[in-house]
Amino acid sequence: MVMWPLRDEKVKYFMTMRLYDTAQVAVVDIELDDHVRMYVCGITPYDSTHLGHAATYLTYDLIIRRLEDLGHTVQLVRNVTDVDDSILPKARELGIDFLELAETEMNRFSEDMVALNARQADSEPRATESIKGIVDLIGTLVTRGHTYTTEGTTYFDVTTFPAFGKLSHLTDQEMVALAAERGGRPDDPKQRNPLDFVLWQPSANGEPSWDSPYGSGRPGWHIECSAMSMSALGPALDIHGGGADLIFPHHECEIAQSESVSGEPFSKYWVHAGLVAYQGTKMSKSLGNLVFVSDLRKEIDPRAIRLALMAHHYRSGFEWFDDEGPRAQKDLELLVRSAGGAEPVKVGPLIDQVRNALDDDLDTPRVHQLLLNEAQAIEGGVASASPGCLVASASLCGIEL
Ligand SMILES: [Zn+2]
């Protein structure tokens, strides 16, 4: 199979990365200062890292690697949602303290991320350690008239933020339906508007509880991220990321809270990663079909997991099939063999094309093909093919050959 003519294709070069911005509904030039503030919604540590997590976090890892390659420094903050509506019932079910469950799963997540060669976050704030900031932020929202309290629960009043919906571009009806599906309580009679959301609520029996001016209780999920991102990175971020299922309601609510306090755009760009399905079915905990990274790592090299994920575009919610792992392992072996332990060479047609493909809305399927084509060209004895450039290009994508 001869595939290397791709190397001679005419390439359109971009001056900067171009990425799809959810708010602008378009692929746009990502214009950034030297220092980039990136916030990515992290895990709720109640279950092991599955392939969907890996695909999401490796998407931002690749963006960071390319931004650094372009000369930026990137400050990555990835929170840990260690108190919310999903971790508490799971800890109860297991009969252990929620913080113990969080600790175990956070360690597993870190091990998986290290194995996948993902950049470490500069900080990983935990919701339970950010309660003061959360309470203070709610205080500002209260003072400015964005809230109301009914029977001990404090809500954000969406009528005080007319731009609500500007990220997801959904109609009110669509937002109400999605809120119900994703943990919101639009039919809660205590709410004035079905789209209002919880900032602070009384804890149920056995749940953790903190004192606050709004009564003792615990925070809502959305306010946690507004508080953690603003305290770590300031009121305005450059890039905010997370899985596409967070666009609404989570990120829409973050915008309403944060901008009501700061009066400025919360994030310059919103970049979302698509969701992974398994053999044709949505990958979800309730369906019991999660593919865990720790299991996959027993079968194939973690570098092959990265390579396999690169074959899918980050925005195209993709399906994972069991034969992809072994195929990626073979592809990785081809890359390693053709690289032959060469020293990295950061100049050459291959790395130019790889950089260009990354800049083109993170076109990793193209990068994947470029790497394999180069490896085949090396094995086929094509004189212009460069093992050193292959090593540098793969390294740029987090794969050390
Ligand atoms: Zn978040």
C-alpha cells in the first residue's frame, strides 16, 4: 500500500491555531498573548478513567503541546469535582466516605494520565478545598441581586442575565429538556423559572455540610467551577474546555455566574470535545459499557491509545470498536521500527505538515495518516523520508518513539 504522495500535497499554512469555538459557532483564529490561561473541567472522582475522559483530556493536551510549540506558555487548571450529586450517592452505595472514594479515583486518574503522557495540570483545585471562594462568589451574586432563596436553597435567577443561552444557542424549551436530562431540576416548584439553578443547597442526611450565610449546606455544581477558575486564573480565561455534554447546562451556568460578577467575557474561546460511543452505543456508566483506560493499558501500549484516539477528530463524537486497540498497537510498532531510535529533527516537510494539520482545527486524523505515511516511506526506502523528523513530529503529539 503506497500512501506517501500526501507528503507532496499543497499545504495552506495558518498563522496561528484555528479551533472551533462553540460560542461563535465557527472555526476561528485563536489569538492569544504569550501566557495562555486554560481551564478544563476535570473529573468527578467516583469511577475510573474511561476512554471518553482520555479522549477529552488528550484533546486539550494536544492543544497545549501545539501552543507551546508556537511559543506560548500555557497555564492549565483542571479542577476536581469532589462534591456533587454523583459522587455522594456512589460513596453511600459503597459504604465509604466520599473523600476516600475521591482520593482513590483521583490517584487512578493521575496514573492513567501519566501513562498517557498527558501534561500535568499546573493546579488541580478541589471543590471541597474551595468552599470559601464559592461562598464569597455566591455572596457577590446575592449582593448584586442575581439570586433568591426558597426553603434554604439559593438559586441563580436567570432572568437577571439576559444573555443566558449565548454559548449553547439553544431555545428555552431545548434548555429545559436538557437540564432535566443532565441533573437539573426544572420542575422543582421552589424555582421561579425552570432554568434557574442551584448555587447553595441544604445537605441531605449524611451528606457533607459547610456553614455559610445562606445556611449550612453544600454548593451546586456550576458555582464550583466559576469559583475555582476565577480564583486560579482570574476573571477572564483564554480557553475553557470540557466534554460537549458540559456545554449546557454546566458551561452556560458558569458564564451567567462569572459574567454577572466580573462584567467581562468569562472566556475568550470555548473548545469542546465530542463524546465517545462504544461499538455503536453511547458509552455510559448506566449502560455498563465503559472502556477503562486502566484495562486497555493491560492490552496495548499507552502510546497506542494516544495514536488510536488521534485517528478520530476531537469534535466528531466517535465510536470505539474493540479492534482499534490491536490495530493501533501495530501502527505504533511500525512507527517505532521506522524511527529506529533516531534523534528528533524539528525541521522538515513532515513536521510542517503536522503543525499545519494541528492548526487546522486539530485535524488529528490527518496527522495520524501523515505519521504512518512517513513510516511507510522510511520502510520503503524513500530517500527524502526522515526518521528524525518522524520522531519529532510524533513527540509534538505526545508520542515518544
Ligand atoms: Zn466545570
